[in-house]
Amino acid sequence: MSANTVPLKLPRGALMIDVAGTELTAADRARLLDPRVGGVILFARNWRDSAQLAALTAGIHALRTPSLIIAADHEGGRVQRFRGDGFTNLPSMRTLGARWQDDHVAALTAAQATGFVLASELIAHGVDLSFAPVLDLDYGRSTAIGSRALHHDPATVAALAQAVLAGMAEVGMQGVGKHFPGHGWVEADSHHALPVDERDYASLWAADLVPYRHRLLRQLGGVMPAHVVYSGVWVETSGAAQPAGFSPFWLREVLRTRLGFKGVIFSDDLNMAGARSAGDIVARVGAAVAAGCDMLLVCNHPELVDDLLQRGVAAVDEASAARVAALARHKPRPSWLEDVFALELHAPYVLARERVAALGALGEADETSMTAARVGN
């Protein structure tokens, strides 16, 4: 698309898909111009350097109006899609929990600085949304979560996550909490298997659901459910128990009705092994929509996106469209967020980045002490 091309006016659809590499291909553009697509998720393969990423996101935003939502899993630690050249090396979220063990105030200050830096750097590069923070509890069991979790105590997770969200909000970015109602207890990784959590509802309500019962739920723009079966809370009317992302009980009854969440529900990637119990990709999309998901992630298999677009995808209902529009609504960007060079001259960002760097230096020793505390808990 040339710089003078007028973007197509298209409504946002329910699919969030990925693109092949560091520049858009003709096949990428064709998929992104389908009205059933509403967003793009970026991965490490889409990153080469700061200027390239800014050009890629600008090209995606210029394709259509309203613009597609661009997101990434950019949490810090081992889940950080973009590194070097314009991006701070963010410590794992567990490092924030480790600081909490020694100094609550210092931990909250560091958490807010982390959210501020994370969101500032993404927005300066044209990325609208990070799927963060992780609200799972650190039970020391999950191979998928591990150091991505803030802490083992649910009230501490809520407090630190709220501080991260406050830092993100200073820059105009909303957070997406995950993985509802909690992925920290199960040992299996839902990328590769279908985990089963056998605890009852009372146990989940008293622990894993505490962060979602906290006032921070009103600060979240989105929530992402887990590809985990909660067999001790099996209330499906027929057939086998479904993962939370395919369960009307968890999404419509618990998240929407009992907890009152009004934001966007994102499915986790529907190509993960934990999602395959619902059938082929069309069946998975249908199950996620029926359960209450507003936006559906289909990642790393462009041939399945093509299959979906050929075979049909359920239309976005008005309520879902309104929630997505509210999440995507942008305020005018301040001049210091126009690009990474302006960001480097913004004193509050420089200070926050220094705090994050200091947190990383303390992280290894603090994580050791927190692991000991968790094991003894």
C-alpha cells in the first residue's frame, strides 16, 4: 500500500491473526483486509529493529479504518517479543513479587514503572496492546507459567497487578489479564496438552479468582481465559467438560455475571493443544463465540485462517463490537510517544527505565528468597 492510498473503511471482525515476517506480504494484506479480521498479534519473528517494527505497525494501521488492533505477548522475562534497540530488557513478573517480600512500597513503585516502560515502548513502536499482566498464582507447579506469575499470594498478585496497570494507563494502554480463572495450579502446559484442574469452585474462588474479584478488574480492558478444564466445577449441560475458553459457565456466568466484567474477552490461541478438544478450527471458533469470547486468536497457521475465511466465521454481535471499539479507542498521542527517539528524551520515561533496570539487577537474589517463601507457604 502506498503512502497516498486511502485506507478501506471496514468494520473490525472477531479474528486476531498473525503475519509472516518483518514486512507485509501480499497474502498478509489480503487476510488483513477481510472484514472478519479485527486485529493482529505480533511475535518475535516480526521484529528486526526499532525502525522496521514502527514501519510494520504503521503499514498495518494504514490498511483500513478503523485501524486493526495490534497486540503482542510482551510481559517481561522469558515472554518478551521485542528485545534490544528501543526496548528495555524487562525482568520477569516474579521479580516484582520478590521485591514485595522485602519492601511493599518499593515493589509497587517498581511495578508501576514496569507498566509505564512496557506500554511506552510498545506504543512508541505502534503496538496498541500487550496481553499482560499475568494474574495466575505462583504455586511452583506450572511449566507454562513459572516466573511469569507475580506471586503465590492472591492479594499480593492483585496489588502488584494493579500497580502495573496504573503504569500502563499513564501511557493510555489498557491491560489484558490472563489466564482466567487460573492456570497456575496445573502442571501441564496448555500449548502442548489439555490440563485438568480438579479443584472445586470454592477453592478457586478463595484463591485463583481473588485477583479477578479485586477492583483491578475494572481497570482491565480485556481478560483471556485458560485452555484448562476445571473438572471439579463441571456444569456443562451435555458432553465432556470444556476448557474455560469454551465454557459459557466460566465466561458468561462467572466472569460477566458474578464478577461483572464489561471488557473484551480474548480467546487464547485456538491452535494450542489445549483448544483442540473442540474439534477443527471452525468448531473451535464456534465454541469460543458461543462461550462468550469477543475476539478470537488464530496464530501460526495461516492456512487455517484461510480455511476459516473460506468456510465462514460467525459475525460479531453489536455488544462485542462495542466492547472492542471501547478497548481500541485512542486518545491523541502526546509528542513524547510519537517515536522511540522522542521517548528517550522524556524524563519520566528515563526515570522509570532506570527503576526497571535496578529491579532486574536485584531480581536473581530476590527470586531465590521468594521461592523459599513459596515452598514454605
